[in-house]
Amino acid sequence: MMGEEEKTIEEEFSYPILLAERIRKSVEETESFNVECAEVGKHIDRLSQMLRSVIRLSTNTTNINQSSYSFYERPIRRIISEISRNLERTLTLVRKCKRNGLFHFVTFTITSAADFRKVFNLLDSSIGDLRWLLSVYDFNSIDSTGIVLSLPPIASNDPILSWVWSYIAALHMGGVSDRVEAANELASLANDHDRNKKIIVEEGGIPPLLKLLKEGASPDSQIAASNALANLGTDQEKVRIIVSEHGAQIIVQVLNDSTMRVQIGVAKLVSRMAKNDPAAQEEFAREKIIRPLVSLLSFDTFVDEPKSFPGKPTSFHSLVRINKELQGGEGGGNVGGQQNHYSHSSSSSSLHSEGSSGRSGHGKKERENEKPEVKHKLKINCAEALWMLSKESVSNSRRITETKGLLCLAKIIEKETGDLQLNCLMTIMEITAAAELNADLRRAAFKTNSPAAKAVVEQLLRLVQEESSPSLQVAAIKSIGSLARTFPARETRIINPIVLQLGNKNPNVATEASVALGKFACPENFLCVEHSKAIIEYDGVTPLLRLLRASDRAQLHGLILLCYLALHVGNSEGLERARAALEGAARSSLIQHPSLRDLIPKAISHLGLYQDGLHSFRQSYST
């Protein structure tokens, strides 16, 4: 049996029209309740006429609409289904009024005027629904129609449904201004309540919004569509519906080809979708979204860099200049790789032209002439999109490093403040977290001689030492901790700033410092002994012992670090007080934590081995 959604509109209408004809015939054959049945006939005549008007209107609208328009069938199918049920009930009642011997006598006694009043109400509701359809779908003059917000009887208990129908119908069949208004209204509804989002999606709002975004009838229409989609894509289920409608492909195309004002909304949409669905992260990557995002983020970033640089480059700006000359691209190359020759082209300009291949030279000029606040807002959204795309994604993190993204992020962290700086830092934090888990990414993107890696580390250390914002310090410390395996033993300058943060007044910063130092001192780090010695030499034990009196999380990570130090440098005089702290922890509930259950006894035993021997030596020497 053909499902309801598989039927054509003509097939949907055939059943209620057939029912109406049967009712009309039955009315003519009735011999009781003649007045009421005659009134039923009048209602049926009016309803039949309106049904045929809706059919003609749908056919004419379909013929009028070209590629920019499509016919929205959802409310028609819903209303026709309701009308069919009302007509079935009407037919049953009218047939009871026909002469049929004893049965006629019985039905006459159980049929009353109240039954007809109920039927009249049902027929009036059906007529009201059809009147609403005619008003909403009367798009004979497509460019001049307005959005109808009257309430059909079928939606009397749920006005949101009728509004959503009207807005989606306008998206399908309205003029440009109506479609912009409809998209804005849907965005507002979606932002108000999760139930509204569900209704919009269930009633088919996503495909026309994507179509509006793709067609680019005007920048306002694309902005409205991207905002509506962003407000809808707040959970995995809805994001996957957007992706299933080829949303990622459309979004990347618009990001490449549109104006900066439009790109701001599109980048926000990318960020929202990537945040709520890992599958969307990968789908965007397959559509090659990383490069255009990096190019937009780097636009104007390196304009003031000098064209030549004599001598050995040692400054950050010289590192930036070197990176401009490195060859790279999404899907291949190494940010920190060797170069065979220098070219004097601007890295940011090159990236920008590659990432926006759909835009002409006029488009580039248009971008250059855009207001600074628009450029800044675009960079904020692009940085946030890169952050969400790289979050817990090794593949996307690798793609960012292969498009000179690391150096661009480091440059912006150095020069900018506020949301732009934070979003870039959070992207770095995700990339370093991915590198911590993936040795290939770590070796490729964070070589010790890589200019991009050096630039990133310099900015991370600067934030740790100079920044007063705990959120920025925490992100920078996390990033350095994730890179713990990449630093050689001679890089003790990395350890000292983190050790100093063990005494930070903000408990989150201090705790994060202990976590990061734990990654330097953990046995999995090949240089754990050298790093442990450096932590003790920089007097890390004293603030670490104070940290053990803080929160449970601070105690946990502080004890882990203290155990590592005891195991690797147990003969150090700096750890004389550590044994008492560890013995106290062994008597507390913390000993039950999986990370500490075996670690604390080993550390105490190791300290005892050295400290007891040292104590005996001192006694014999004094005598």
C-alpha cells in the first residue's frame, strides 16, 4: 500500500472529493432531519468548491515556480487528512437519515440535532482550514505576497505550527523579501524553545533554508538562512539532518564564494554544527573547509611584514617571514619542513586566494575595503570554527597544521586580545591535545626546529608568564603540558614558568600547572628524570606541598607529580618533606584512586630507601 508521503497532491485530494460526492448523493436520499441534511449539503458544496480551488492553485503554483521556488505540500497533506476524517464522520451521520425499514426507526431514535451541530462544527473547521490554505498558497503574484499569520482551526491549540507552516511556505514560494523575513522569523522561533526547533525540522524547514543559503539571492537572505540553521543545529540529531541534505557541501561553497558579512554567519554555523556532532567535523573536512577558514583568519595578518630579512632569523617576526616562504597545503606538506628557495609572495595573500577560489580579484578588493569591525568579527568566528573542528579530532588538527595554520594562530595570539585571542588559543590547545595522543602529528607539526612550533611555544610561555586571565593561563598551560614529550632536556626554560604557577593564587591555574608538570615527569616521558630534576631545582616542591591542601583535584594531581619526583629523583634533599606528605595521603581516602593506589606506596618506599640511608650516614658522620 502506498504511504501517505508517497502520494501525489492529486491523489491526496481524490479521496475527500469522492467522500464529498457520496455525502451529496446521500443528502438527496434522506427522509429524516431534512433541514439539517440540507444544511450539510450546503457545507459540502462550499467545501468541494474550495477543495478544487486548492487543487488548481497547487497546480498553477507548481507551473509558475521555477528553479528558485518549490511547492510546499506538508500543511496540505496534514489538512486534507483531517478533512477526510471529518467527511467520513459526516457521511456516516447522513446515511443514518435514509429510509431503511426497522433500521431507519432505530437510527432515527439515536440521531439528534446535537449530532448535526457537531458535524457542522467539523465542516466549518474544514472550510476554515481550506480558506487558510488558499490565503497562504495564493502566490499568483510571487514577488508581492506577504506572509499569512492567521490561525487555521487545525492549529487552534498549537499556533506555532501554523506560523511555521506559513514561514516555510514563504521560503518555498515567496519573493526574496518574504523569504528573508521567513528565515529570520524561523531563526527567532528556534531560538525561543527546543520544541519550536523540533516542529520546524519535522515540518521540513531545513531543505528550503539550505536552498536559500545556496542560491545567494542577496547577502541578507544568506545571512538569515545561516542564522536560522545555526539556531536549529543545536544537537546531534538536527545537525545530522542538515548534513544529510548536503548541508556541508553547500556551506563550504558559500564560505568560499560570498561576502564577508555572509561568511560571518556561515562560520558561526560551521562552529555550531562541528561542536554538536563529530560526524559533521569529518564531513566538513571532506569538503575541504579548513583551508578557506585559515585563509580568512590570516587575511591582513602579515601585511606589514618586511619583504626581506638579512642575517640569521631569530625573532618572532623573522620566524613569521620564514613561514611565509614554506611550501604547504591542506592534505600535504609540513609546516616546519625545509625550504629550497625563498619567494617574496605574501603567505596570507596566497592562502586567501587559494581558500577563496570562487571569488575574483574584485572580491578580494571588496574584502580589503570592508570595515575593520566586520573583518574582526569574521576572524573571531573563523577561529571559533577551527576550534570546534579541531576539538578531539586528530585528522582536522593535522589539516590545520598543514595549511600554515599554527603560525597564523600564534601571530594572532601575540597581537590580539578578547574573543579572537581566546578562540585562537583554544584551537592551539585542541591541536596540542591531539598531538599528545598522536605521535605522527606531534613529530610533523611540533619539531624542535619548526618555526611555527617555536612561534606557538613562545606565545604560550608569554601567556603563562604575563597574562592575568586565569582562563588564558589555563589553556596555555594545558597546551604546554600536551607538548611535554617534544621538549629536549636542555629546554629547561619551559619548566620554570610552569613551576612558578604552582603557587598561583587561582586554584585552577595552580592545579593545571601540576597536571602539566606531571606530563613532563611521568615515566612515559623519555626525559622524565631530567625534567624531574629541573622541577626540583626550580623549587617546585614547596608550592606543590601547599597545593596538597587545596581541592580534591589539586590534591590528586599534586600527589601524582610528587610521586613521580620521588621515583625519579628520590635522593634529592628537596624531597625531604615529601615523604611525610605521601605517608599522610596513604592514610586518606585518596589512596583508593586508581592512579594513586600503587603509585604512593612505591614512592614512599623509594624515598625511604634514600632518606633512611642518608639519615644513617649523617648520624655516623656526626659521631
